[in-house]
Amino acid sequence: MMGQLPRKQKLVMFESFHAKQYSDNPRAIYEYMKEHHKDYELLWSIDPSVEQMFIDLKVPYVIRYTWGWFKTFPRAKYWVNNVRLPGWMPKPQNTVYVQTWHGTPLKKLGVDIEEVHMPGTQTDTYKKNFIAETRKWDFLVSPNPYATEILTRAFAFQGKVIESGYPRNDVLALPSESLIRSLKEKLGIPLEKKVMLYAPTWRDDEFYQRGKYKFKFQFDLNEWQKEFGDEWVLLSRMHYLVVENFDFSAYDGMVYDVSAYPDIRDLYLISDLMITDYSSVFFDYAILNRPVIFFMYDLEKYRDTLRGFYIDIEHEAPGPIAQTEEELFQAMRQLIQSPPRSNAFKEKFSSLEDGQATKRVVETFLKA
């Protein structure tokens, strides 16, 4: 019934990561439209748990699933999201749904996953639900030709692809030294310290319940502190599906828990080195031409059982792969001494990242 109400032609509704963040491609699109398309009404759909953040940022919002939301969300001409919406939510006929997604794919996605290991999820049902969702998308944003090929197939997508680069990466294509300084000051990081960012992903089969995943820290912080603590700080950034709360109080001023930080792109900017595993974050980080280490302590299991990869990560990774703590620390030493430059990787996956991706995306979907 709500979907039959008159369309608000100049209303754009935004969501990021299940309405729990102000981040990623939707944020970049919102900020661009706020500056360049002032005649549009821009409104965020948010979970009540993050309301204070939106108040502090002075970003207009409506609380998800409230009466006001049901009167507003279905009437918007445009929806901008970076993950799937709940399956029960129909898309009104004249709504333009822009799916930005949230990363260049490394691990298999959608219908390409041979067997789903997530709790309470049957493989056939998962794929069926995924396709039902993608049928609602009018536009899918792709960061590069490689991603276009995979995403259209894995999502069984039949709409229009905007192969533009990622809006969220415009700030990485044109990094600002003054912004980097202000971000470090905001987080309380001494300006003279170098920064390592640890950003692992989640494991499908390690969970408490559906949508809430476990994670065990895999290297000794005491050993890290002894060797690197004088010159470096470590930022710990868990995936948004990981619910562990790590106590870093013993490493105050040296290890920072930034899992709740609103937008990871700021953390890319201030980091001199990244440690990750199977997360797609390294595709974005490569834009900055800074060193990355792949700490894949469970490589065989993840590759052969849980997900599988689209690229031959052992040969194409733009940095060393470590499977033990000893190998990890050795890779850190080597990269600190002589950082590599992975231009071939950057050319393949980041050729469209020129600081203008957001403009290309917005100008395309507003014509729909």
C-alpha cells in the first residue's frame, strides 16, 4: 500500500551496512549530492543504535521501520544502498534502486558460492534470496572491468552497470596531507608515529548466531609491542559482522580499537602499512601505493572449504603472504625497510580511480 503513494521525485534515501553506518559509497554519493545537487532532499535510513552519530554529524535521517519511515522510504524516487535490503521489502514500481555494493570481489559471492557455511542458511535458499534481491536493482556500481564481470554473474544481475570506480575511493585518489594530519589528531595518534592497520574479515563457519561472528586475534601483541611499539601504532579494525570486543587497555596509546570508527576510508589515509587476509580492503588500499601484508593463517581452509577465490591470490597478491606469526613479523620488517610498488596490480584493479567516480555515478542514475 505504501508503495502506491505518489513518488517524491527529488527524494533520495541512503543506507550503509544495514543502516548502521554513515560510510562507504552511499556516504560519498550523499556528500557529492549535498554540494552539487542542492535541489534534492537527501535522507538517511538508520538503525536507532546509531542515531546519536547522525545527530552529531547533522546528517538528516529517519529511523528504520518506524511509522515515519514507512511513510517516507517507499515514496523516494531513489534508493542508494551498499548491501542487500531485507527480503520482505518490496520495491515500488517507479523507484530507482542504486546498488553500490562494497568491494572488489576476492572471495566468491552470491550464486558463485558452491556451499554456504553461514548459520541457519541453506545454500539453495541463500542463492534464491540473493537473486530475488538483485532483481530489484536498477543500477549496480562497479569499480573496474574485473568486478563488472564477476558481480553481474555472481548476482545474476540484469540491470545496468555503472563501471565508474568507487565513489568512496575519490578521497584516496586525491589524498590530502592536511586531512591525514587532522584525522590522526582526532584519533589521538601522535603525528610522529607510523600507523599499521589490521583489517581482517570474518569466517563463515565461526559464529555465535546468525549475523554475529567470532574472531580470535592471531598474533601476540606483546611481541609486536617489543619490536615495533617505539615507532608504530596498531589500528585494529574488525569486520562489521564480527562482534568480539577486544580489551587493548594494556596497550593504551599503542593499539587502537577502531572497529566502531564510522568510515574505514579515513583509516586507509592515515595508515602507512596494512595487514589483512581475505577482505577486499586491499583493492582500495592499493590506490595509495602503500605496502600490504596478507596474514592468511588459515589459507587452505578458507580457499578450499569456506569460500574459494576469484583470483590466484598466492601469485597476484600485491604483497607477501604470511601464515605464521614469525612470517608476519618478518614481512613487516622487510616492508618497513623497502616498501614495494605494485603498479601492475593497481593498473588492473584501480585504473578508474581518478577522483571523479562519484560524479559519474550520480550523473548516470539521475538521468533514469
